[in-house]
Amino acid sequence: MALNVVIMAAGKGTRMKSALPKVLHRLAGRSLLQHVLDAAAPLQSPCTVVITGHGAAAVEAAVAGSGAVCVRQEPQLGTGHAVQQAVPALDTACATTLVLNGDVPLIRTATAQALAQACGGTRLALLTVTLDDATGYGRIVRDAQGRVQGIVEHKDATDAQRAIREVYTGILAAPTAALARWVAALRNDNAQREYYLTDIVAMAVAEGCEVVAAQPAGETEVLGVNSPLQLADLERRFQRQQAEALMEAGVRLADPARFDLRGSLRCGSDVEIDVNCVFEGEVVLGDGVRIGANCVVRNARIDAGAVIHPFTHIEGDAAGVHVGSGALVGPFARLRPGAELGPEVHIGNFVEVKNSTLARGAKANHLAYLGDATVGERVNYGAGSITANYDGAHKHRTVIGADAHVGSNCVLVAPVTVGAGATIGGGSTIAKDAPPGQLTVARAKQVSLPGWTRPVKGG
Ligand code: UD1
Ligand code: MG
């Protein structure tokens, strides 16, 4: 069943007190609007219309590439007025039009689909929910037989109507042609002098069009974001859902309340994640991987048995970061884009790795930098050593052959090659290739001055 999807996103979001349009605020790493677009995507609508207004240029830029079209609503005269603007863009061949809210991000595809089916191109289907505190919402008014008669906005409601706890979620599905007719006939003679979309319900009833109400599986999916507090509350609810899904799949989270996933996380069996970890982008953890407390991991693949110790920052981008099986990383390590660690590699505290490949068993255990380097198997890279990979204009590569030992506090001035099995004496600045198998030392000779005495005060 093909349907139109309308997403309302023109409102100001005054209570966010932010320069950023409300629907572009992020929840779990994606904008509120992106959540709605993603929930609608599986419905495969041939026509998705986003109504923009406040911060339209920014919202339209965010929508670009999604396949949705944007329609501007200026000025913003209410939700009914918003849908009026969308009508000319609707596909009249789609009998059903689904109206979603850009600030209700956690709506599930299945719920939207069920609502569209309840409409079926002929009925007006409202998504409603029963709340303990219905303040601010439009109330669902039913007759003695329980049939929906209309929606009354909070500000227009009588005390008796305000006692109703069943409210409109802001989401409906309507027959397309009737919707166009109804919104064209709306008037703004109400408390807010706005064109209320909710007034179409009484119009439908008056015409004899059947009005049905459906409910979501849980209230979280219909909660709106109007303030930073509500945004944070919804974030925690969403994180809890993600944490529960992972734990059901066998992932051991030390504390589901101290876990944040802003993207996708795929885990093998027996994965353990300690408290306060943040996962961003696409992260894949192999069997038995352990992530210590307070790690941030973005766009990374970590193979079976690897251990990431506390306070490690893994920040892949499109290039990603790869940690081989059985590797040990951290505590306090930083793996940047293009870090490729082979199996059993050890990266210790305060070691930074960028755009570098370390082969099986290579170690850099303390206070070091490897940038644009190719490091062979079993290399031992000493404390305080760095690759000087940047000459101020270009990046250059450092190649370190298998089994080489680079002493402490060395500077490898790229482009440079350290041969297989070479040893570099501590404190060396290596600006020329070091041959394989030999000791290369490049530092001033140590001298001692016999008879030298320390200056003394008043002497
Ligand atoms: C609306 C409903 C109310 C419902 C509540 C659920 C109406 C008249 N009332 O009230 O029954 O209980 O949602 O949250 O529809 N928008 C525009 N253009 C406008 C005005 C709003 O695009 O001119 C957009 C907003 O960006 C928002 C949505 O429509 O995404 C809802 O607007 P909002 O002002 O929040 O409506 P409520 O007063 O909350
Ligand atoms: Mg609202």
C-alpha cells in the first residue's frame, strides 16, 4: 500500500532556547528529524514531504539526499496550516497520507505502518496514548458509545475535557483527498488563533467518515522533545532500550544506565563492557572482547579476545580503526583513523597511533607516537619515541622492519627506514636509514669532566 508521508518540522522549539532548529538536535548521535526519516524509510513512500519553517535552510540541508522533498511554511500558523502547505506536493495516487512529527523521534516503523493500515485510504486513524498527566496535549473526546468525536486542545478545553487522559500524539493517517479538503476548510477561531490540524477530526465525524484510534506499544515512542530536559529523558530511555537489546543478545554491560550507543554496535559472544563507555558510528566487537571503563570507541572493528583498557579513545573515521585478535590497548591510549593493529599487538598508556600498521606482536607500551608508519612483527618501540612524520607541508612514512628494537626517546625523521632486526640506541635522532641487524646510535657522546666543581654561593 503506497502512502504519502508528511513530517512536520517548521515549529520554533522555543523551549530549547537554542540557535539550532529543534528537529536538528541530536538524540543518540542522530538528529531528531533523522530518527523520524529513518523510521519512515521502510514504509517506502514514493512521496515524503518535510515541512520546514524555522531554520529552514539548515533543516533542508539536513534532509538533502534523503529522497524527501521540503516545503516551506511561512509564517507558521499552526499544524493545520503546515499540512495545507504540504498538500500540493502530495502524490494523489497514494490513498493514505501519514502525518509524523519531526520532534517525536522514537516512533517505530511498525506503529506507523499499523496506523496507515488502520486508515486504509478511507478512515481517519489517530495515534493516541493515555497519560497520567495530560497537561498541554489535545484531548480525545468520545461519545457515550466510545466513538471519537473530536480533539480539543488543552488551551481550549473545559475542565471536564481536561480531565480526559487519552491524548492525541500528533501522529495520524488520513485519506489523502479528504485530508486536502479538510485542511483547506480549517479556521483559526480558537485560543491560540492557529489553524489546528486536530480540527479535521470533527470534520470527519460530521461527514460520516469513520475515525479510529490506535495506540503505540509503549509511550516512549510518542514522547515529544520540547526542552533540553525532555531531550535528555528521551536519550536515557532510548539508551536503555539499546542496552537491553544488547544484553538480551548476551552482551555483559556492567551498568546499562552508564552506556551510550550513538550508532550501531555488533557484538560476538562473551563481550564485556564496563561503565561509562560511548560507542559511535559503526563498531564491531568480536568474541570475548573486553572494553574497560570510560572508553570512547568510534568506527572500529575489534577482533576476538582483544582487551581495551580504561580511558582509551578509539576514533576511526571513514578509514576506521582495526584492532587485531588478542591485542591489548590502553589504558589511556589513542587510536586515530587508519590505525591497523595486528594480532597480539600491545599499545600502552599515552601512546598515539595514526594511519599506521603494526604487524603481529609489535609493542609500543609507553608514551609514544606512531604516525604514517609501517611496523613489522615483534617490533619493540620504546617509551617516548616518535615518528616525525610531518615536515610542515607533507606527511612522510616511517618503515620499521620486523624484530627491530627502537630505544627510548628516539625521533625517527620520516621518510626513513629502520631495517629488520636493527637496534636504535635510546635518545637517537634517526634521519637516515638504519641498516638491518646493526646497532645505530645518533646522539652526542657522553663526556665527564674530572676536577669540575659546582659553583658555590658567595664564592
Ligand atoms: C500538537 C497537537 C496536540 C497534540 C500534541 C502532541 C495540534 C493543534 N495539536 O500540539 O493535539 O496533543 O501536538 O505533541 O496539532 N508545526 C509546524 N508548523 C506550525 C506549528 C507546528 O510545522 O505552524 C510542527 C512543529 O514543528 C511540531 C509539530 O508541528 O513538530 C507540533 O507542533 P506543536 O506546536 O508542538 O503542537 P502542540 O501544541 O504540541
Ligand atoms: Mg509539541
